[in-house]
Amino acid sequence: MKTLRTLIPAIVSCFYLVAAWARVGSLVKQVPPRTATMNNPFEGQEPARQAGAKLFARECAPCHGSNGRGGLGKAPPLRQPEVYEAAPGALFWILRNG
């Protein structure tokens, strides 16, 4: 359960990431280099993936679409090379500080 509690704030802030991304352009390019080298401690853990999928469906899909290809309003699609190629630490920083 502690793992799920840790993931919730980061994933919920995905919504805020998108809003900030739309305002200032690519946040991936603004990530501090030290943070970009961080690893994902939950990588490969099925419970973490399942928790993330539930949070995405609840918090992100209404704007980004259930498949991440974009949706309502100004929410950019998440299925772009810049997002897929971003380091885990960069994504963490964006979700945390967006």
C-alpha cells in the first residue's frame, strides 16, 4: 500500500503537467540535469503499473483521451517521441514540479 500512496501525488499532478506544458512549451527541456538521471524505483512492478493505469484513467484520460492521443481542450497528446524518450527522472520532475 505504501507504493500506491507514493504514486498517487505524482500521477495526479499529470493534469497540471499538461496545463503547464501548453503554456510554456516543452517542460522536458527545462528539467535539471541532476534530476534527469534519476531511476524509477517502481519500474517493472505490476502493482505500480496497475495503480498508475487507474490514476491515469481517472485523472488524465478525461483530457488526454483514454489512449493518450489527445482529447478535450488544450491537453496535448502524450503519445509523442519527446514523452516516450524522456528519462524517468525527467518525467518524475515534470509531474512533481510541472
